[in-house]
Amino acid sequence: MRKVIAAINMTLDGFCDHTSAIADDELHAHFNDALRSAGVLLYGRTTYQLMESYWPTVVKNPTGNQPIDEFAVLLENIPKILFSRTLKSVDWTNVTLAKGNLQDEVLALKQQPGKDIYLGSPSLIAALTRHGLIDEYHLCVHPIIAGKGLRLFKDIDDMATLKLIKTKALKGGQLALYYEAVRK
């Protein structure tokens, strides 16, 4: 059975805002390693539109920066599933618009053979946390206090217990924390 892994950047005070992150070469290399073990990426509309508006252009016109260019190519080639009630079509390569509900689609994906299922959309992370469907959380905490923005675990009402399985310190001051969900 495939694992569902929530992998995301966040500030020390729990906000997910890509403009507050330290997006250096080591961070891109860190996420490139994660993407190599991804069989499918799950996106919500907001994160999808953010990613789709930038990364395909890097594939067409590489920056010359190896970790960034590799990140773009990895994203391009991994199958992606978009969960959106408003978008009716997609243009990015390897993207499928989900037709069923989130819980049913993710449960079906978990049963399929292949590499793990990754998601990095805050809304999907919160929704799948509420449904108890996330197996691991890979949180890259940046040494920044943003003070405002989109909270990662917004609208979570029930406690979820996690077990720390690994840490990794990056030279830019980011700390990658790997947690496994503890099932009751």
C-alpha cells in the first residue's frame, strides 16, 4: 500500500507562504530527493495554479541552476491530480482533474501499486488530516516568523499524534522534520 505524504514548507509560526521561504539550492535539492520517490502529486486549485504558472516555463527555458531546473523537470514528469470544484480544464503536462471526492480518490490511490503519494497544498493537507489519511508529514520549517498568512493546520479540530522519525538541518537554517502519523 502506498503512503500519503504531506510535504511542505512552513514558517516557524505555522504559515505556508512561498514568499516567506528561503528557496536556496539546498532546499530545491532537498525537495528533488522527495520528488524522486513520488508516484503522484496531489494539488488543490490554489497551489496548482501557483505551480503551473511558473515551473513549466523553467522546463522550456532552463535557468542554468541545476537544482531549480531539476525540480522543474521532476514536477513536469510526475503525474499530478488536481482537486478543484471551479477549474474545468487543465493545461499542464501530466495533470488529471479529479472527478470523485477527495477521500474516495485518495483511498483508491493508496491501494494502487507504485511510489508514494505526495501533497503540498495546505487545504488538502488539512482535509486529509481531518480524514486520517496522511501517513507521514515532511515539514520543512524555515527560521522565519511571518506573523500572517495561510496557516497549515487551519480548521483542524481533533488532535493528531505524530512520531518523529527523522530530522535534517539545512545550511540556510531550515529544519526538515519527518513525522509518522500514529493511528489510534
